[in-house]
Amino acid sequence: MSSNSEPVVVIGVAGDSGCGKSTFLRRLTDLFGADWLTVICLDDYHCLDRKQRKVAGVTALNPKANNFDLMYEQIKALKAGKSIEKPIYNHETGMIDPPEPIVPSRIVVIEGLHPFYDERVRELIDFGVYLDLDDAVKIAWKIQRDMAERGHTYEDVVRSIESRRPDFMAYIDPQKQYADVVIQILPTQLIPNDTERRVLRVRLVQKEGRPGFSPAYLFDEGSTISWIPCGRKLTCSYPGIRLFYGPDEYYGHEVSVLEVDGQFEQLEELIYIEQHLSDTSTQYYGEMTELLRKHPEYPGSNNGTGLFQVLVGLKMRAAYHQLVSKEIPIPAAV
Ligand SMILES: Nc1ncnc2c1ncn2[C@@H]1O[C@H](COP(=O)(O)OP(=O)(O)OP(=O)(O)O)[C@@H](O)[C@H]1O
Ligand SMILES: O=C(CO)[C@H](O)[C@H](O)COP(=O)(O)O
């Protein structure tokens, strides 16, 4: 629990269902320790239950199905170190269950569909990440999970993604402009006409000029670099690995982009990549590689999704320390 004298830092993790939020949260828990984190799933602020949404003809992505006033009041209270009685949305029954008490830890993570949607909530967020999954990859991941674990057919998966698309584009996707970092997960460019989606191209879009956040870079800050590290120090089988770093513009903001296309054969060799990255906010040599090697079983540990999730976790830790140690006024996520 956080005492009133200790600031509570709020982290936002945004993205559609099935885009890897749970995996990212597991990495954050490994980094900070469970005692440091209070995770709030924003699905709990659905104000219409499944039946009511059906009657009203709205999806859970529609703001009308969510209580942003309550979300704002409760996140504000948590940030002030106060306990709340949080509602619970029950995904098994599709109903809203009786509320549960929540006591904030030092870091409150709000994760789900709408962390940056409401301006008041957005301004409470100290560091925000948006997980931006390309549709082709989203279908591949959902098929893998929903067909294997939930008994859905290929057509069910595609239909469900299609039916959510209009509301996704209207209410979820635009939030990425407010994130400090966006992890874009795209099909590889290393395999022509790839349909398997096992090899991924992952881009880390990092906003420049945010207090408490300095983007990581490859070799030389501010330059544009394409690097194929396959050689004596890194084992690469087909289709190889390509890294890229360079400046860009994103929704009118200056950003720097780090990119990894391809996958790593041997996790321990990641140290070679880590050596060439700067401003990673590690606390000791090799920390990134060590964190990835700890959980090779997490999906994406052998590609840019895992690498950048770990890197973003390290950036969140650095932002936390900066905010707390300097007691600087907490800036908005915009
Ligand atoms: N980096 C990755 N590489 C490959 N597959 C992945 C990766 N991350 C997630 N997946 C796949 O996507 C599925 C959904 O991931 P996860 O549960 O982390 O997403 P989520 O956003 O929390 O989903 P939900 O909100 O529906 O619970 C996983 O079961 C896994 O199959
Ligand atoms: O997008 C979602 C969560 O991220 C869900 O679709 C939403 O919360 C509604 O849940 P359910 O389908 O269980 O009624």
C-alpha cells in the first residue's frame, strides 16, 4: 500500500482485446514485483452488461457502454493514495458483479480498451503505452488462441474482428496518438508474401521531448541506421534479422523509431544487440537480455515484441524513479 506521502504513479496500457496486454503485464510484474503494482482492468468500468449492450446495439468499445465519470473519479482517488470500491465486469457471465475494495500500490496500471480516451483520465497517466497490432497479425494470434483454447472456428474469429472494426477505428485506434510509446506489431518484410505471421516486424515509436523519458537508440542518437547483425556474433537462420533506427513524425509529434524484423535463434546472444543499444534505462550490463532469458516461454520472447516490451518496462521504471525522486509535478500523457 502507498502512504499519502508517497506519490502513486499511474501507467496506462492500451490496446484491443488479444493484442498482448496480459503478456506485457506479466513482464511488468516480473520487473517491478507484484507488491509494487495495482492492476486495474478498465473492462470493469463497462456500465452496460452484455445483454444491455445487445439490446442497445453497442459494442463494449463504444464509450456509451463505459462509465468514464466513475473511471476518472476512481483513478484520481487511487493516484491520491486513497482506496476505492471498484466495480467488476464478469467476463464469464457478462454481468456486472458487486464491487471490490482496491488499495493502491506505488504504481497503478490501468489497462484495457480506453485508458487514453477520456481527457480527464488521460491527464492522470504518467506514462502510457499503446499496443498496436496489425489486423493480419491480430487474426493469426486470435486464431491460435480462440480456436485452440476456446473452440471458435476461423470464420468466428474473422467475423468477430470485422464486427468490432468500426468501433475499434472510431474509439480505440485514435488513442495511440496520446501514448508515450507505441509498439507496432506488423507482418515481416523479410519473407515475400508471408501468410504464416510467425515472423514479425516490430516497431517501437518513442515520443521525443517528454519529461522523464529519453528514447532508446541504436548506435548514434538522431541518425538513421539500418543494421543486419547476422554474422559471427548472432546466429540467424532464414529469414534473418534486420534492425532499424531513425527519426520520424507521428500524429504531429517528433518521434524516434526502433525496429526489429525477424527472430532470435539464441536468447543469450541478445546481449550483442543490447550492447549496441543506448539509453535503455537498464540498471546493470545485460539486464535486458537477462529479463528476456528469464521467461523464454512468454509469447514473443524471441522477437521484437518481447524485446520492446522489456525495454518499455525499463522505461516505465526509469520514469517512476524520476517522478518519485525529483517529486516533479506529474505531467499529462499528451
Ligand atoms: N508476442 C506475441 N507473439 C505471438 N503471440 C502472441 C504474443 N503476444 C500474445 N500472443 C498471442 O495472443 C494471445 C493474446 O495475448 P494476451 O492474452 O497477452 O492479450 P490480451 O490483450 O491480454 O487479450 P485479452 O484482453 O483478450 O485477454 C495469446 O494467447 C497468444 O496466443
Ligand atoms: O474487448 C473486450 C475486453 O478487452 C471485451 O470484448 C469486452 O470487455 C466485453 O467482454 P465480453 O465479450 O466478455 O462481454
